[in-house]
Amino acid sequence: MNKLLVVDDDPEIASMLCELLELEGFEVVVANNGVQALERFDNSIDLILLDILMPEMNGLSVLSQLRNKYTVPVIFLTAKDNEFDKIIGLELGADDYILKPFNDRELIARINALLRRKRWDNIAFTPAEKSVQYSIDKLIVNRKQQSVSFDDKYIELTGTEFQILLQLLENAGNIISRDDLSENVLGKEFLPLARSIDVHVSNLRKKLPPRSDGLPWIKTLRSKGYLFVVDQNDNVLQN
């Protein structure tokens, strides 16, 4: 049974979410503000539903503190249809966001998509199914350990950033569309006015050190998608 942390200062919304999620078979822990959320979070939590506007400590501050240590999936729940808040949240490491009032089935679908991704991360694939490790230049990406390093130095990525990097590596040298990235990583259709995938890719770019050959890791192709760059001298080793 997956365990979710619901963080919302509105008792009615928190109670409604708790009832909905328990009917879906989830174990639910509720926090009514940001401080309480940090106190009640532990490694048994599989996903967090996090409100932005809260007293004492808002959701952005909670997420910022969590991302210093944890990669637990986080979905922002917010009544603010504010592009700035969405982008800031994604830049801090949120995996997704959904606006209040929300459709119950959409919320459950978003939750299940992120939890499925987390389960896939933990599967020990055989070499015939999926490569356990990718290596290019000095970059090493290990699927089983969910680790990324460059020149033996560990790179801290969120779960979403790690999955995007895997998708790009599995299609190295080929264009992968925003639609495919959004569907495979976030479990939802890409919308032209939504910037979730673009912000996650931008964050990933910032965290990857410069390549030894001076080439970019990820290239954006207008109206087409993204490309993990390889040239004729590159060899993406798969173990």
C-alpha cells in the first residue's frame, strides 16, 4: 500500500482528499501547514500532495527543504492559476502541479502515473530488457541505483529529471518529442501552453557539467522536441 502525505491548511480540502485517497486504497498522512509537513515526512512516504499558499511556511519553502535531501515525488495543489508559481515550483523540483478545483479522476491518474514511474525505477531489468547503466564521455547513469555521476562526482537530480535523462539516453542521437517525454515521464499529454517538461529539461541542463568535447548534452529542436547529442566519436556504452 502506497503512503501519501497530504499538506493543506484548509481542513475541508484535507478531509476530502483523505477520504478520496483512502477509497483508492492509499494510506494517508495529513499535515495542516508547512512546518507540520516537514515534521510528519519520513522515508515511508511515497508521494506528497502539497498546497502552495499556507501560513507559517508555504509549499515552495517546504519543497525547497525537502529537495535538499529527498527525491520523493511532489504534486503541487494550488488555487492560483499563476504561471510564475508553477515555474518556480517546477524549478525547485516539483514533479507536477494541478489546479483547484480539480477533477478527482485526473488527480488519481496523475498520482498513479508518478507512482508507476517510481515502481519502474526499482525494477532490476535484465540486460535484454533495459540497460542498467549508461556511460558517455565521463557521465555515468545507473538505472538500478538511480544515480548520476560525472568524472566520479555525484550529481543530485530529482526523480523527474532522472527519468527525463534516461528517456533521452535510451533515444541518444534521435529526437524525442515533448509529447513522448510528457507521456512517458509525467503520465500526461503535453499541452503547448504548459511548460512542465521544458522547465524540467532546463533544470537538468543546469545540473549536468560541461562535456569534455564542448558539445551540449541536450539540444532543443524547435517544434520537434529534444535530442541527446552524440557525434561519430561518441559511444553510448550500455551495461
